[in-house]
Amino acid sequence: MMNTGSTVREFEYKAEMKQLLDLIVHSLYTHPEIFLRELISNASDALNKVRFSALTDEALLDRDAELAVRIVIDKEAGTFVIEDTGIGMTEEELIANLGTVAKSGTLGFMQALKDQQKELDGNLIGQFGVGFYSVFMVTDEVTVETRSSERESSGYRWRSGGQGTYTIEKIDKAERGTKISFRLKEDFREFAEEYRVEQIVKKYSNFVDFPIYLDEKQVNTITALWQRPKSELKEEEVGEFYKFMAGDYQDPLDYLQVSVEGMVAFKALLFLPREAPPEMLYRQGELENRGPQLYVRKVMIQHECRDLLPEYLRFISGVVDTEDLPLNVSREVVQSSPVMAKIRQILTGKILGWFETLAKEQPEKFRTFYKAFGPIVKIGLNTDFTNREKLIELLRFESTKTAVDEYVTLKAYVSRMPEDQKEIYYHSGASREQLLAHPNLEYFQETGIEVLLLSDPVDVFVIPSIYEYDKMPLKSIEKADIDFSKHKGDKEGQVADSLVEPLLKLFRETLGDRVEDVVESHRLVSSPVTLVSGKNAFDSQMEKMMKMMQQDLPAGKRILEVNTSHPIVRNLGGMLIANENNPLLRTVANQLFEGALLMEGSLDSTTAFLVRMNELIEAATLSR
């Protein structure tokens, strides 16, 4: 900061802010008209805040001023002015809101977009608090004049060319609110045309809660859609309302209107987005900071009310309007209110019922929803025990009997189980391809037993907690205690019974305490060995996830199963008879064990594995 005069002070943007502005103006935006949507959205937020403050603050500046947004354009001069009578800003708020990056991680996220050659679309601009800066696409300099709603406040003028610095000076401003003015660049003079501005307002901001005047003519429609009967709602109107309210650029996947009378009374209009929010995709925030808007008697009380829905449903956006709360309700009262608890309970039930209806009546729409939000909904299994059974019925899985991107329910799985199958089997891993290639699946594939394929990381924590469905236990196919006894029989080419125990002893002595035990396998068909987990141990995928969360978690010991009918194992039997001290026996045993570790992604070091592999190749080529 440096002084350039008695009242004007110049501030320098931080390096991160400079980079962000450069990205926004020159690299990422493709629809310059978005600048007006963002300025109106900011004005609407300021008006909502002052309307809420007016409920409790008797000393509010200009209490009787109309809550409105006014736009004045001059086609000849190419000037643009947008003014609101909202909450305004103090000097500190000016610096915080217009001089710094709004959210941590925003620059990195946007740089990643640029690196991937993606556009910054309308869905993301407002989400990351950078909407105001889009104005620098259409102008070279912006002036902001503002005064806070506090009666003893002062007026300030903020000015910047969006380069390296901005200035702030104290000014005389009688009214509260914010006025933004600038001259349009030659290439963007269309935004000084009345028809063009009206078109943009109707496209993006038609449902702002306050009148928007363009040269004294109101150009938006103010309507509480959620208060109207469903029969009167038009799809296009509902879609436009959602886009405005959620800051999305796509129509919603579906919507739900709720009207409840009784112990509590409220109306709601809820929306299911087509795609997961940026918080899920880019890890820039958490779902706990989302939720529908809370209104009391058509007055917005909270923009994102996290107390209206459990966390696993907070991707649902919309409006909930009740008369059973006081207008001046505080956030603390909202959190502890029995009214809110009842609304939350009813909404949760209605939403889960909505999902069930989609699954039955519009399966393609449900599939789109589940692909985007299934991982979040599953979290509810371990947090919402009241609705646990409903959530279990909503679960969908890929399996060894489904095509790619096709799903099966637990109910459908059980309905096609053979009579003698008493367990529901699942297999966890990183991808469908990896799962289908795993040796532990060989027995199930050969015998035609269906196995659920769990490649969503959330499944590892959620599915084991179900324990059983329709009295059928859910069991990982990695478990050692699966009963294969009725399918044992004699395998073709199996080593002599007298050699089985000496071979297992060879593996036990070679591997020592690296394994819990070595046993004969009845699950393997075409692989020589595999690793499985003991009855009370984590399976490999769960252990991997646990280690990621707790770095010092010691690895659990696994059980090595040996396929005694595999050619490699049969050959080992022959070598054992010929010379039990042959060093190649132990080399092969070690290599088979580490190969099994490699298959499941648990081999910490590949150096010894590769050295040993070269030794075996050398031995094989010499014998030729």
C-alpha cells in the first residue's frame, strides 16, 4: 500500500490475485454476457442481507428505501451503471471482497481448467466467488461506490483496471448500497443496447426476489414458484428458476414440489442437478456447506441452510418456505429448533421416496442420478439409521453378470441366487477391469455364481456395515472362510495327496511370518496362488483405505492359498521329490507370493521381485 494523495490510497493485488484476474479475463471465460448475471447476483445477495438485517436493526440506514436493482445504460457513450440498495460495504469489506481471492484453492482449480483446455462455464463462475471480476472482460476500468447500512458508516470509492493495483478513497454518499459503473470496450458495446440487457436479465436473472429496473422499466418477473400449485408450473419456467437459483447452466435432472400441512406447515421446490457439484469433482469444498435456501413467509433467512437436510442429501438444491419460524430467527435457533428437525425428517423421507419413484418409473433418469450422486448417498447408510432400509434398497452395483454401466440391486441379486447359495458375494478393487482379472474370482466365474463388483472407494466402508440382506450375509470373496467343500472333488492334474503337505510346508518355511498361513486352495482355477483374508481381518481394499487415512497402520498378515493342480505347483512337487534343497524352490515360492502382492497392489518394493524374475528367466533359458 502507498499513499498517492490526501484521500486516495493505492493497494497492490497479491500475486495470486493478479494471476487469477489474468486467467479470468484472457483464458477462461467464453460468454461475456455472464458479467451481468454475476453483478445482479451480487446485488441480490446484498439486498437479501439488508432485508434480513431490517428485521432486527432499528438503526438501519435508509430503512424505507425500496429494495431494488437499477441499471442505467447510455448507448451513445457506451457506459453501464448497476446500483442496488443492499447492505453495502465498509472499507474493510471492500478490500476483503474485491481485493483478495474469495476461496482458497480457487486459483489452482482454475489453472487446472486452463491446463485441461476447458472453459469456465456459467456453473462454476459464481461457485468459486470470482463472478465480479468477469466485468473486466467487457471494460478496462471499474468504479465501485458503496456505503454500508450501518448508520455511522462512510462512503467509499474503489477503482481498478484489473491489472496490478486498485485504489480506495472516502467519498460523500448519502444512500446505503453499492453502485458499479464502467465504460464498455468497443467490442462489447452491445451491452449498452436496451434489448440486449433485457434479454440477458430474462435469461439469467428473471427470478431475482427484487425488482430489476432498466432505465426505470422493470424487466424481471418476481414470483414465488414454490407457492403455486404444481398444475400451474411450466417445465421451462421451473428450469429457468433452477438455473438462476443454483447458478447452473443446465436444466435440472428432475424436481420435486412438496406441500405439507399438519404438525408443521411448509412448501418446498427441490431440484436434482444433472451433475455432481464442483466440491465433489474438484475437492474444493465440502458438501456440509451446501443445502436448500430457507425462507420464512417468502423472506430468505439462509442462502444455504445445512440444517434442512442430512449431509448425504445436501447436493439437493431448492427452496423451503415455512410460516412456523419467526422472521428474525438466528442460525443458532435454526439449528436447535424442533420445527426444523421435523421439516428435515419429512423432507428426507420425501426425497428418498422421490428417488424410489425415479428408479421404478424413470430408470434412465435414475441411472444418471446414481452415477453422479451414488457415492454421496451411500454415506447415509452409516449416518442415517432411521432411513437405512430405504437407502439399502436404493443401492446399485455392477456385477459379474451385468454389462459395463449396468447395475443390479441387492433384491435382484438375491432373486436370481441358486437355492444352495446362502451368501451374497462381493469383490472390492480399483476398477471393473482389475476386479475381473483377479484370481479370487476364478471359482465364481467357473461356477456361474454372481459377484458384486465394488470399484467405488466409498463401498469399502459402507458395504461391510450392511452385514446381511434378506437374511443372506454379505461376504468378500477374499475371505478364507468361504465354504467350497461341496465343490471340492478331484481336480484334473492335481499333485499327489502325499505331496500337498510338503509343498505347503515349503511355502510356510520360505515365507515365514510374512503370511498368517499357507493352505491348499479350492477357489483357484487358472492361477497358481492367491492371497485371502482371515475371518476377522480386513480385506485388501479396506486395509489399503485404512492405511491411507492412518499412515502408521501396520499391514495385516494374509493367508496364501496354493492351487495344487496348477502346472507350476505340480512342477515344484517334482523338484521337491528330486532335491528338497534346490534353491530354485524357494526362489519360485517367493516370486509367487510377491506376484500375488503385486496383483492386489500391495507390493511395497519391486526391486527384489524384478531381480528374482531375471534369475528365473535365466534358469529357464539355460535349461533349453
